[in-house]
Amino acid sequence: MKKVLAIQQSSFGASTSPNRGGAVYSGTSRASKMTMHGPTRRQVLIPLDTPTAEVVVTNAATTVESCNKGLVEAHSKLRVESVCKAWDRISMSTNFIASATELEVIKQ
């Protein structure tokens, strides 16, 4: 049992933490900060004038449906999950990072 534990610990990293009972943690397994300063790569930002942006945000469910319908017709796995107004633009949260062709479908 001790040999198995030693093998598992050595595969995680080189430093040990005395507060964790000798468990080993790598730098990549540590928790990241929860604050964000800008859009993520999974968001599509569309610059629009204020009246148009208000209409799109007001009809967010319709906007999500029409974007997803276009993406399905283009045989894409990308889906728009939500629409909101952010950074003086329309922010569309997606399930994957959008490619150039998928951005064109969303734009239309």
C-alpha cells in the first residue's frame, strides 16, 4: 500500500506541502484567481450601436435561437449559450472557441 502511494505522489510534482500530509502538488493544480478583467476566448463580442444592442439583449432568447439555428445549418458544434450587453458591445457566450467560419455564421 505504501509503494502505491509513493508512486502516485511522485507523479504529481516535485514539491511537498507540510500542511497536506506530505501530498505532492504541482504548480498547475493550484486554484486560479476567480476575477476576470476582460472577455474570455469563449465569448464573441459584436460591436453594435446602442439601440440595436438594446433590442438584441431584450430579445436574447430569440437571438440565441437564431444563432444556433445558423450554426446547426453550417454543421458546426459551436452553440451560443447566452447573450448579454458587456463592454459596450453584445457578448455571446459559447461552448467552444469560435473559428473564423463560425464567426461569419454568427455575424449573419
